[in-house]
Amino acid sequence: MILAGGKSSRLGGVPKAQLTYDGATLLERALAAAYGAGCVVVVGPDPGGLPEGTLTAREDPPFAGPAAAIEAGLAALEAQDRQSPSTKHAPWILVMACDMPLAGVAVPVLLRELAGRQNAEGAMAVSADGRKQPLLGIYRLSALQREVLAAAEQGGLANAAVFRLLARLDLLAVPVPAGSTDDVDTWDDAAALGVDGDLP
């Protein structure tokens, strides 16, 4: 699940997903980081040109934040299940914001940590300076669905904190390579990471 629906207000409204890094848009890099997934859903405005089979969704209301985006992404997967009952999704789901150009190097680290951990409900990336990054994590699909349902019964997830959504999950905190959680919130961030503001 790739989250690509923010306002980019500190970037003057320029869509983060379409910024470029090393010859590819940030959305293309996020799609590459999710390579091998059985299904991919992009939550945000449909940019067009997505790989065949990629699902799209939009948080309700638009710009209601990443927790609401996760809810919308799960709804898209569940809708696909209803349309294709023979489709079986993997028990794990990678949740990733599109504005971390180096996130791909963290994904295999998270997968390795989860291997054989039958009781864990997920693994969340932890940056080199100790900050948890909930928008770079792999979560047990059933646990995430459970928490989204519980939140819906308590007023929903519009503008809710992602940490609140994930608070009851039994998660591994996984240190990941330096820089892999660095994100683009401002033009200074973009410059520091070498992200190009000229849209393709």
C-alpha cells in the first residue's frame, strides 16, 4: 500500500509522488520498493500510467491523512476480494509513504526481521536516530483490518494519528539503514536528498 495523497502544503502543493530522484519519480521508486508484492494499491489521486493491475483508492474525505488513507487502501483490497473471491492476499501488507526515496533498502530488512516471528503483528522501521516511522512498515493484514474496524466504531480515522491506529499492535521496532526513512516534507528536505522539483 503506497500512500500518495497528501496536500504537499510545504511544497506549495507540488505533488510529492511526481518529484524525481535518480531518474524516476518518487511514486515509481515506491512501486519498485514493493516489487514482488501480490497486489499493490496506491492511495491518492490517480496519476495515470500505473502498472497493469495496480489498484487505486482515495481517502474519504480527500486529504484526511495517512490513517484514513490506510483505511481506504484496505477497502480497495477488500473490494477486489469481493469481485474475485479466488484471490488470496498475503497475510502481510507493506505500508509505505511515497515520499521516502530510499525506502526500498529498508523493505528487505523488515522482511528478514519478520521471518519466523509467528506472534508478531508487524515490523515498523526505526531511523538511525531512533525515530519510529509508521509509514514504512509491514503489518499483519488481519490485525490492521481489526484496528481499522475498531476505529470506525469510535468515530473513524479522518485526520487521526497513524500511531493511534497502530497503538494496540504487537510490533517489532526494526532499525533500518541510515537515510531509508528520510522523507520530503519541504524544499530543503528535497535539496538535501537530491530530489528534483522539476516534474517529469
